Amino acid sequence: MYTNYVGTNRLKAGPMNLNAEEKRWEEEILNPVLKRSAERKENFESPSGIVLPRVSLPFEMDYLEALGFPGEYPFTRGIQPTMYRGRLWTMRQYAGYATAEESNRRYRFLLDHGQTGLSVAFDLPTQIGYDADDPIASGEVGRVGVSISSLEDMEALFRDIPLDKVSTSLTINSPAAILLAMYIGVARQQGLPERQLRGTIQNDILKEYVARGTYIFSPRHSMRLITDIFQYCQANLPHWNTISISGYHIREAGSTAVQEVAFTLANAIAYVQAAVDVGLEVDDFAGQLSFFFNAHNHFLEETAKFRAARRMWSRIMQERFGAKDAKSLMLRFHAQTAGSTLTAQQPEINIVRVAIQALAAVMGGTQSLHTNSMDEAFWLPTEKSVNIALRTQQILAFELGVADSVDPLAGSYLIENLTNEIEKRAEDYIQKIDKMGGALAAIELGFIQHEIQEASYQSQKRIENREQIVVGLNAFQGEEIPDLERLSVDLSIEQEQKERLKNLRASRDAGRAHELMEQLDRTARGSENLMPLLIACAENSVTLGEMCGVLRGVWGEYEPSTWL
């Protein structure tokens, strides 16, 4: 017991006395320890460069303005008053590979094991708008996701899965309108009204230009497709999230947490402005916007990041766009654990990384969650590893007690300080982007790409210099060779898909398909909403590649610039 302990009365005089007490503590308690033994390093910082104090103290703030209560503005503490006490987050494991039939089996396996929502991974040819029989698709069919070229494929993907009973996320961007059209076509074949469909289309093209590269058309033509989806879903799919504005891929490309928030919200501002510019009222569509964030390694910064993003968005929507409906102010988000943090070395320890990242997402108030599998640094995950990833979520939900209180870390001096600092730094970025003319202009200038590349470079340097430890990679290495079950995609599926498409084109009404493609060409040159026509094309067996081919012929393909 410390002999100089004097009880708690001295702290009752307020902040000035607290500052004096901190100084006394440093002189009497801390400094003698530091003289005997230095701390592990001189500076402790988060990955975003935010200095972490040795000990955080209370600070003055307007509690209601900064935090408020759960379920009300500014939503720092969560978008629902009860959060997980009322309903757990959706456990939505991202999956898809090989053929539609193979992926359908995986979906039904996950649903049977307690998954509560579907998330579809598409292969690379599908993502960039090519059919499986296009020469450019050779070697990539079904490799990193499911191959979908036609409504027939989409039917097979959801066979025996009632779309009115499950929420589906379609992770597709440049041809998002076409895949949504196919999904609507499947619902109609199941006899379901469109209004009953629940789910999300990623549909976030701006992050493709800065982080992933699976774009087809120019940003401005792509925005046309996005606002067409907004308009169509507002009228016909009221329970559908029309976009999932993604910071996930920005973070995977190497950004910091601050940049992830800033660039995601800057893109979101551009989408809202584009919708307003085509005549939509903000409160008519804003409630159908959703977000997608990365759950990375630094538990404290990640938890604060989600809280800061939620508060920032509510203020942006109210102050910049004049939104009045509470739903328009809510940042609803899906989170996925960080694929870029998974190591091929000692892959079993990825289970630990994923669990802690998922915990940060839950503590930050996510609405749905995907947990990565331990073997994803090698190949597509096996059923065993997917099941462990899903069980990780179920342990968080039912065993740890973290879902039993709303915003459990609120009031932590460090968490609140980090939340404030992330917000401040992200706002600085958004102001800089505003001065350039907005996210679209900043992307065309190459500014956002350059900032991400620089952050990625600095992070890699820290790893190579061992300033940042990655267990198993640059420290605590093991000699063992990983012994994991492997999931292999049969190369014969490419030929099967080609045969399927050949038969489809032979059996369809060729005249009707040709007529619809000509109509699509004319409509793309005007301003009419494309969604009804894309649905008609899908229902008449016009393929993904054929529809994208028509649009390529009208709009061309995008060539990026570089930041100077």
C-alpha cells in the first residue's frame, strides 16, 4: 500500500485540482518508476498517428451534444435505443465460389449452422461485367467468387432459399444495377412482390477508383446508374439498402482509420449530392443508404472509429443536407474483419485476430458482421474454417455479455478522446476534399489514391523495420508448416459455364433479346431510368456481358489519372 495515499477528498475540488493531482502523481509515483525502468518505447501511437496518453483524464464536454442517448441524435452511442438487447447484429458470412449450384450449397450450410443473412461474393469476370465465355474471363471463372452471367445462374444461386425470409447482400459495384435486376427477376419467379425484398447492393463505385479497380465506366456515368437504383428502389423496394458505402476496401488498400472514415464519408456526400441533383428529396432516399467498414487490429481506435463515423454522418446529413427524418441521420453499417491482417504464417492465430476485430465492431455498434476465416491468406475458406468464423460471432453474441449493454465503452476517457480526435482529423480531410470540388474531383485528380498509397507505404516500412510487430511475420516466427484442408475450385466449371451460356443463347427468343439491347443502347444515351429496362433484359435472357457490352459501346471505359 502506498504511504502517500490521501483518499478521494482531494479530487472533489474539480479539474484544476485534478491537474494538480496528476502532476503530484507524476512526481511522486510515476517518475521514480521511470528512473528505474523505462517504458517499452518513447511514443505510443495508434495506427492513425494519434498519440495514446499514458493515462486519460476526464475532460470538459457537452455530454448531450457529443454523446446523447442511444437511438437519438447524434447517434454516437448507437442507432437503436436498445441495440443488441433488442436484436443481435446480423451474422452475414461473405461467401461464393465456383458455380451457382456450389455456392447455393454453401449458403444452405451456413443458414443451417445459424447464419442470419447471406452475402454474395462474385468472381472477377462478373465484377467487371464479362460473361464466363468471354476470352478475357479465361482462368478466372468461379475462382474468387461465384460466376453469374444470366438470370438462370441467379436462379440456381438462390434455389430453395425463400427471398422473403432472408436478407441478402450483393457485393457488386460497377454492374450493380444488372445484378439487382437479376435478383428482382428471381423474386418474381418465386412469386414475391418486390416490396418484400430485404437486403443490400454494394453499388459503391467511387471506392473502386481509389482502392480496388473493378470499375468499368467513368465516375460520372457510374453515378447515373447509382442514382437510377436510388430512384427505382425508393418507389419499389422500400426495405432494400440501395448502396453500401465502403471504407472496407479503402482500409484494405492501406489507409489509416482516420482516412477510412474521411474518404468513406466524402464519397457518401457525393452520392447524396448526386441524388439531390437528379431531383430526389433527401428524406425520401437517405434512409436506404448503408455503410461498410473494416474492423482492424487496434481495438481501441477501431471502437472509437465507428462511434466517430456515426456522429459525423448525423451532423453531415442534418447540417449539410437539411435532413429532418431521424432515419436519414442514422449511419447503419456492416463490418468485416480485416483480411489484410491475416497471415499465412501460423494461420491458426488468425482466429484470435478475427475474434478481437469482431469484438471491436460489436463494441462500436455494427448492424451486421462478417468474420474472416483463418485460411483466407491461402485460398477460399473451407467449410470447417467458415464454421469456426461463424462460431466466433456466436460466442460474442451469447457467451461474453458484450451484447447485454448499449455502448459499453462509452465514458471511457480514452475512448471518448479517440472518438473526438478521429472526428477532428476526418473533418479536416473532408474540408480539403470540399475545396477540390468534392470526392469525384478529388478522385479524378488522384488525391485520395495518393493519400492511401502513402499511408500504406509508411505502414509497410514500420513492419519491415519491426516498429510494428506482426506476430508470426516479423516476430515470434515458427518453423512449422501449415497443415490445413484446402478448398479447390474445379477448373472444369469454366467449360460448364460456357456450355450453359451456349445453350441459353440457343434457346432464348433471339429477336426479343436483340430488340431489348437496341432499346438499352438508346436509353443509355438519354436520361430515362435504366432499371426497368435492365430487369426486362434479365428476364429475357440477355446476359450480364451483353448488357455491359451495350453500355461500354455508349459510354466507353474509364482510364484513371494520377495525382501530381
